[in-house]
Amino acid sequence: MSFAGKNAVVTGGLGFIGSNLARRLLEEGARVTVVDSLAPKCGANRHNLADVLDRIRLEEADLCGRLRIGPLLEGADFVFNLAGRISHLDSMTAPFEDLAINGQAHLSLLEEIRGRCPLATVVYASTRQLYGPPRYLPVDEAHPVSPVDINGVHKFSAEQYHLLFARHYGLRACALRLTNTYGPRQALSHPRFGFVGWFINRALTGQPIELFGDGAYLRDLNHVDDVVQAFLLAAGAEACAGRVFNLSGPRASLEHIAQVLAKTGGGCPVVKVEYPAQLRKLEIGDYYGSSEAFASVTGWRANPDWVGDLARTVEWFRGRLHHYLPAEGGR
Ligand SMILES: NC(=O)c1ccc[n+]([C@@H]2O[C@H](COP(=O)([O-])OP(=O)(O)OC[C@H]3O[C@@H](n4cnc5c(N)ncnc54)[C@H](O)[C@@H]3O)[C@@H](O)[C@H]2O)c1
């Protein structure tokens, strides 16, 4: 699949994964429009695209505002829908904000896509969070959906809107269920942006990495370059339309990940603390998924060298920390 000369819209493109995808699309020769609202408590960061702004059309707009979003979609060949809020805890304390960002915004976008660019290919960033505590491992796409938080419910609804529009209107839409993703340009300033970014923050600022409980739970994780590659492959594979796929990666215990980051960052301590009660209820236990279905359609595989990828990520952030630690975009 060639993206050269194609019109690609990336929602959430000032955020972590969206900005990496927008940059890759530029490299592939696409004409890129980024739509981002710089939503509070999200990972939007102007530095993520600052050096390519002369080659990207950046629109600061909320997907819920259909009057502004509609015209941006005219002529789009691809819509990569990465707008969202990833915090599980915030979704419990501000459920209606989560509904607007992770639910309503996507129905609004799809309604505009249907009218403005019905032939576009759409790829949505869903999440493994919607499975809830695994009933078996590795978790495949047939696993029951039983989220432990509001975020998981709303992400599932947005994913299902995409699939419904595929079935009902023939939209070429699919969804990728992402697992913990890390890499350059991720937000580090708060634990709400995920444990890997928070551990990198602690490791590079020489503060203790706190593990809740014994740190033995397993997680799988993906470098953002692999995730970006998966979005491009999904957009290019006709067989992906109307389907949902896991993007699973290499797995390790939380303690192992913490120790690797502590060592790479310069030797901060790793300490075990009691599990905070409000987070305990959102804990899903061991999780790792299977992406065999996606591999069979696209050939995609995650890089197994997560230790090397984490080390390269830490090195990328050294010297750039000042762009990623202060509050930005309402954080
Ligand atoms: N990062 C992960 O580990 C992970 C894991 C599973 C799923 N995901 C999903 O991938 C997507 C991207 O994640 P990320 O880590 O890059 O998040 P991020 O917070 O860095 O980026 C999301 C971007 O979306 C923007 N946004 C939010 N609501 C918007 C709206 N209504 N209109 C326009 N822009 C809006 C934010 O301003 C932000 O820049 C999200 O949908 C997330 O749920 C991420």
C-alpha cells in the first residue's frame, strides 16, 4: 500500500501515538491533516509536531464540533482515529467527560465521515482494557468483553460504532485493540498516561519507582513504531474492514519492566508499596494477548526486543525531558 499523495486525517495527532503516526505518514509521502482539541488530561503536546508543522495541516478542533470537523474530512482517503483519553481512574471520577471524549466524539466523527468521505478507510485505536480481567491467556478477540471501568465501556462503544458503520453503511472501518504502548513523544508527566511513561519519568528524574503489591503481574507491551506500522498495514488490507484485532506484544512482569527502566535510567530505587484501594478495583491481574488474527491477515509482528526498545526510548527522552515533564495541554 502506498500512501504517497493520499489525503490522511489523523485525529488526536498532537498526542503520543497520533503524532508518531502523522510523522510516519509524512515520510510515506501522504498529505496529512491533524485534528486535535488539546483536551485536558490527555497527552497532547505541541512539541510532538513542532519540527514538521510546515508540512502538516494542524487543526485545533474537537471531534464533537461537527461544523468544524466536516469540511476537514472532504477528500480524505484515510482517517486514523486516535483521539481519546486513556486514563482509567479519570474515567471513574469524571465519567461524563470520558463519555464526550471516548464515546460521543467518535459517533460525531463517523456521522461526518459517512457524509463527507464515505469511501475513506478508517482505523480506530481501541484498547485491550475492554476485556477486563482475563478468563484465559493469551486473550484473543473471542474473549468476553467485561470492562472494569467507564473508560473500557466507552472505548468499546466507540469501537462498536466503527464496526456498525462498516456493517450498516459499508464504511471501510476496522479497530485495533492496543495494549500498553511506549516510545518517543509519550506523556510522562502523570501516572494517568500509563505505567511505562511514569516509570520512565521516575527513572530519569532519579525518584523511586513504586510497584503496587508484589509487582508480579504480567503485561504485554509494544513500541510505538510497531503500533504505527500496524495502523498502516490495517489501512492497506482490504480484509481488515469490518473487523477488530488485538495488537499484542512481548510480555514481562511489572517488576521486570521497572528494573530494566531503573537500570537504564541511571539506577533509581524500585520499591514495593501497598496497593491503593481506589486502583485495586481497576486491577485486571495478569494480561497478555494474542495477535495471531492480525498477523494472519497482515503479517504484522511486534519486535520481541522490548528491553532494547525501552532503552532506546529512555535515551530519546534524555535531553528532551523539559518538553515532557511540565504540564501542557491542560494537564
Ligand atoms: N497509549 C496506550 O498505551 C494506549 C493503549 C490502548 C489504547 N490506546 C488508545 O490509543 C489512542 C491514542 O492514545 P495516546 O496514548 O496517543 O493518547 P494521548 O492522550 O497521547 O493522545 C490522544 C489525543 O487525543 C486528543 N483528543 C482527545 N479528545 C479529543 C477530541 N474530542 N477531539 C480531538 N482531539 C481529541 C488529545 O488532545 C490528545 O492529543 C487513544 O484512543 C487511546 O485510548 C492507547
